[in-house]
Amino acid sequence: MILALVMIVLFVLLAIGTPVGFAMAGSGVLGLYLIGGMPMLSGILQTAPLSAVTSYELITIPMFLLMAEFVLVSGIADDLFKATAAWVGRVPGGLGMATALAGAGFGAICGTSTASAATLSATSLPAMLKQGYEPRMAAGVVAISGTLAMLIPPSVALVIYGLLAEVNIGALLIGGVIPGILVTLTIMLTVWFLAWQDPSRAPAGPSVSLLEKFRMLKVVGPMLLLFGMVTGVIYSGIATPTEASALGAFGAFCLAAWKGKINLTTLRSALLRSAHGTCMIAMILFGASIFGYFFTLTQVTQNLVAFVGGLHVPPWVILTIILFGYIVLGSFMDQIAILVLTVPIVLPLIKSLGYDPLWFGVIKIVTAEVGMITPPVGLNCFVVARYSGRPVAEVFHGVFPHFVAHLFAIAILVIWPQIILWLPIKMGY
């Protein structure tokens, strides 16, 4: 009875627009009070805030957010798209493929999908429309390419999963590399198929001389340097993910300064936005901590694991149901909120089925990408519609082929877990 009441309060608070962290904290406080009264509640509130935000690894989040802000200030995304478009623009659907490559490259130095989608909306989408691309196809590839930042390291979502699941963050970031390449290729193949099916959807771009192509490659250098300062130092064991995030933020600042984009206004704006994002995530983690205490005391997780253990169905059936549930949740909830709400409940279940928590973390993030383009509230589709001025229904329509293709990519990662686990194992994690 108490559990049902608390869950109703939580969903009502979320439905009326209460920030996720406050909604979880409020409903958790109510549940704890109903179970143990004021003594239990005050005892937990004295320790929960400190334990939720004092993890050393948590420093990774503000550093990655600050890195993303400096990358946005530098304008490197526009240069990256132009370089990739020069190389693949003559291929059927070339500019769409260039958008996917630019999204992967930007994701490798950004870490936040909404920032990636907003940037691609301002750079690649106008270029595709100018070349005569079908508007819904152009908007769809921008929306799905923006989600790559969730998976390709540095990924804020993978860091948060690692903190919640107590999985090695370095291993998670390394584990996202090969799946990130696979998903990027999936987007490119989908674009090629759509262009092959109807060439009028994606006219070929102007030819670019080989000399010009090589000249434009110089813009890739800063991106590779930043990627090396983050993932490279983790891969080589030179630095921990926390240290690498600070290196990445410093490198992005130097890049923006080198391009002459740093002044008091841009610096203040970047610092404020990264601080705002960090406080939001910290509040979500604090709320999840309080809510987690309530779940532990009501033994929801233990009962769920016991119930599923009694079902006479193969483990893959339960995994499929969980992933489908994540897609549904992702259609109307923020991905960080979904992580903190579900990981403490779902992870013990996943372990009881014999699945690797590192593998599941990457699968969860790929599934979250699908949620970010699923109606009615696929966040990336709304971001693209807002920044491009295109109707949101057009964006949802254009992203549907990528939705289907992503389901195949998820199936491949589920059937062959070595795709995710091979590189972390090879690196000794």
C-alpha cells in the first residue's frame, strides 16, 4: 500500500513537470516517513546528500560538460562536417553519411546528445536542405546522429551508469568504442539504403578535388587530439577517467582559445552552463539516493528478482522485455532520470540472469538512443525541430527508418556480447 502510494506521488510529480531530482526526493521522503517516521527520515537525510555527491568519480561529469561547452564555443563541429562532406559528398546519401560521421566525431569530444543534435541542426541540416535533400530524411539523420554522443566516449550517460552500478568507468568508456562504430555504420547504411531506394531524396554533392580533400583534413587534427586526451589516455592506462576528463576540458579550452573564440562572455557562459548541468545531475543523484533507501527498505528489488527467478522462461525473453520497457520509458522521460530510477532495480535482476553488468550498461545506452527518437517525447527530435524550424512531425517521420535499423543493431549486440566486451578485456579491465 505504501509502495503504491509513493509510486503514484512520484508519477504525479513527474507529470506536472517537477524536476526529476526533486520528484524522486519528495516521493522518497514521503515513503521513508510512512515506513519509519521522523527518526528514520532525519537519519537518512543527514547522510544521503553527502554520500550521493562526494564520489571522486563524480568530478568526471562537470569536466565532460565543461569540455562539451568549450567544444561548442570553438565551432569545430562546422569544420568537421565540411571535411567529411568533402570526402563522401558524391556517394548516394553522402551528406547524410557525413552527418553521421560528424555526429560520431562530435560525440567523441562532447558527451551530451542534445548539444550534439543542436549543433548538427545548425550545421549539417541547412547544407543538406540546400543541396535538395528530402527535408524529413535530412531531419531524421540529424536527430539520430546526435544520439551518438551518448555512446561514444566521453559519455556522461556511461559515467552515471558506472557510478550507479559500481562498474569500472574506464571499462565502460572503452566498451562503448566498438559499439559506437557499429551504430555509426548502421546510420550510414540506412542513409545509403534510403538514397538507393529513391535517389531524388538525396542528390549527389559537387565534386571536390583530391588536393582540396586532403587540405580539409587538417580540421580533423584538433578532434583527434582531444579524443586522444580523453579516451587515448584511458586506453593506454596513463590516466584515470577522472583525470582524463580534466585533460579533455583543458584541451577543449585551449582549442577554443586557439580559434580566438574565448572572451569573458563566452567563458562565463560556458562555465555557467556546465555548472547548471552539474547541479541538475547532482540533484538527480541525490533524489535517487533517497528513493533508493526507500526501495531497499520495502525490498522491491529483492522481491522482483525472486519473482523473475521463478518464471520458467529463457533469460533472453526477460532481457527483451526490459529493453522494450526502456524504449517506452525513453519516449517520454529524460535518459539520466531513467538511469537513476531503474538501474538500482534492474541491475540485480540482470546479474541474477547471468549477464555482465558492463555489457548491459552499453546495451542500455544504445537502447536509450532509440528512446531519444521515439514519439511522443523523443527529446532529440524536439531539439532538431526547435533549432531547424522544421515541424516536429516531419522529424519523427524521417527518423523512423533509423528506429528500425537501431533495433537490428541492438539485436547484434545482444547476440554477440563480445563486440562490447572484447576491447575492455583486451585492455585488462
